[in-house]
Amino acid sequence: MEPDNDLAGFFKVTADTLVLAGLVGLLGAAVCALSDIVLLYKPIDGKTYYRDPIEVMVKMSNRRLVWGGALGVVSLPLAVLGLFQVYYMLAPAGQWLALPPVLLLGWMFIMGCASHGAWAFMGHIYRTRRGNPTAAMTTLAKDAHVIWNVLLRASGVAYLCGSLWLAVAIVVGPTLYPTWFVLLNPLILYFAQEALTRNLPAPFGGLWAPITSNLVWVIFYPVSTALYTAT
């Protein structure tokens, strides 16, 4: 369906724009998933990974920490652009149902971008402390962990609220998404993967567990784009 509305009065929304938004969002999520593999993959089982992801990362080489962190920071902003398409699909439900989930999920991506960059620094700091366990290094590691936790919690709250608001919008509607699309809600996709990957043996657990959060959007955006093109 060819859009006939303007976005905030700035430019004409076209079908190509919306398809491109979904594809760019997919690209961003896919590259960020690759960055998680670079940053965190080890041939271990899922339970070992979830027990202490930082311990897994501490054992990585400097090159993997640098490239894994950098790839995620560069690619996650692209994932935000996919929400442009989501907003259009939700827009028939009205601003109060369409805009808040997009803003919350956008904030989640922003906080995720910051926390992803912090992961690489955490790896360096914790590894340096292990080889040089001074009081200063211990304090630095504790302070870095506090900042990292703040970013993760802010991202998690936005993720939870945005996903629930998205589910309500799709169910209450009307939106351009079919009601069954609520089954591909980001929360459902994430927790289903987490439950599965916790019990995966090596090396599959160590490969899949780190990418669950980004794999959500690798699934979500292509389906959303296909549903848009079918309208």
C-alpha cells in the first residue's frame, strides 16, 4: 500500500522508504548480532555463559574486544531506523498507542548501544585487574560495573514497557499488523530464546546465547516488512 501521509511534515513517506527502513533495521540488528559473536562467543554450553558473561569476555583477545565493541556501537543506530516502519504500521491506532512503544524501543536501542560499548571496556578493566589486583583497579572495576548496570537496567525497562505497549497496540488496534503478530512481540521472542539457549550444549549455547537480544530484531523486522508489503 502506498502511504499518503507526511512524517512530522518533513518529507513524504513512500513505500520504498518504509521497506528500506525495515531492511536497514534488519541490517543493524544482524551486524550487532555478529558483533556479539566476536565479543562473547566461546565453545561453551548455555548455562556456563549465563552464569557469568563477563568472565567469558575477560578471556577474549584485545582484538576481539575492540572489534566486537566497535561493531555493536556502529550498527545499533541502524536498528533504530527500523522503528520508523513500525510506527507507520501502528499509526492507524492513534498517537497514544503508536508513538510510545516506538519511543520506548528507540530509547532501548540507544541505551543498548551505550551498554554494548561498555562491554568492551569491562572486558579490558576486569582482565587488567586480574593481572594487577590493586585497590585502584578494584575500585575502577566496581565503578565500571555500576555504570554498566545502570545502562542495562535503563535498556531493560524501556524494552519491557515498549514491548508491552506494542502488544496492547496490536491487540486493541486497529493497526496494519494482523493480531497474530503479537506472538512475535520482542519480549516473547527474547524469553523463548533465553529458555532454549540455557539448555543448549557446547558449542551451540555459547554461540546462540550472546545474540538472543539482537536475533529478536533479525526475526521481527523481516516479518514486519513482509506484512507491510502485503498491505
